[in-house]
Amino acid sequence: MEKHMKENDFIVSKTDLKGKITYVNKIFMEMAEYSEEELLGAPHNIIRHPQMPKAVFKYLWDTIVKKEEVFAYVLNKTKNDNEYWVFANITASLDERGNLVGYYSVRRQPNQKALEIIKPLYAKMLEVEKSSGVDASFKILTDILKEKGVGYDEFIISIQE
């Protein structure tokens, strides 16, 4: 069953440097169908949906470790095998000296018109990933960006508006 976020909902989570959850808000728990006890200390990929291309997460991790923010559409899986789409913003958490100490993510309801673009794109990326690997999958995305003459962030944010 597909679940849907409410328009004004924000899912918030924090992780350590290895992606283990250190904080979740109530909306995260409700959407993911897990208790706080089940989530704290668990790897964030506990909610990773098998229909998400690994190439998206590779891009995400390659970017946030450089202290750059990432916007992405993500399909998540709940404890009870339901699913829900989010428009995610992921940033590095820094200490007072600017050292990376973890990651912070805020997710909101995705634009449905954006999902009409993202769903077939991710399906194609996943298909290529299964036969030819993560790099080939990511090339599907970069080829589309080149064709449109835009960067990743510009593309993702433009379809959310």
C-alpha cells in the first residue's frame, strides 16, 4: 500500500557518520511504522525500498561527505512493507570547528508531477543497474541532465516546484 505525506508534514532524522539513526521525529515514526526504540541506532537504510536505484544513494553519499547538500526523490519502505515517496533535503551536520559529525535530513511531500518524471527514470536506472551496475545506472541520469542542459540540483528542484 502506498502512503502519502500530508502537505505540511516534515519528516526529520539525524544520523551519525556511518548512517546510524540518532534522532527521528514523530512523523518519521508514523510514516515508517517503526517505534523510536526500533529506529535509534539502526542504519538509516532500514527504510530503503528495493525499487530505489543504488546510484541515487551513491550520488547522495558522494555529495554529502563533501559537506554539500543534496535534494532527492526517495521511495521508502515501511516496517509493514508499505511505501511512501518523499522529497528529501540532506545536509552535513558540523561541529563548531566545521568538522563533519553526522547528517541531517528533512523530507516533505513530493510534487506529484515530479514523481511522474522520477518514477520512470528510477525504473530505467534500476533496470540498467541490475544488468550493468551502479555506474551505468548513474549514466542514465547524467545523460538526461546533459540533454536538458542542467545540473542535478537544478533538475531536481525545478520539477519539485
